[in-house]
Amino acid sequence: MQQRLQGKIKSVSAEAGTVFTEDSSYLFTGFTHCTSFDLSNTDTSNVTNMSKMFNKCFNITEPIYNLKTIYMVV
């Protein structure tokens, strides 16, 4: 995503069928004005790297409860 748009996004809501890639590191980096992430519809079953996924997301006001990471190994 172009850097100039990242700072303007206020919320993220994943649509049904959203699949995160194996390397999802830095996926939402720079979403500085984003206050909420609804990731309940995401499939993270193939993700092996989520490092710094929310890097520089300074304004999150709601817990990210719905990110399913059942098989994540740290």
C-alpha cells in the first residue's frame, strides 16, 4: 500500500475469505491513525511470520481479539 494512504486509514475490517500470506510481517505498519482492526474473518493458518505486524500503529483503541493464531510458533 502506498505510504501516503497508510496514515489516513481509520479502521480495518477483513472480508470473509481473507487469507494472510505466509510472511505477514509489517502488514499494517504505518497505519498511524487506525483505531480498530476487525480481523475475525481472516485465515492465518499458513502464516509463519507476524513480526511487527502492527508496527507504528500508535492509535489502536480497541483490543485485537479476533486474530486467530492457533498454530503460531514463536
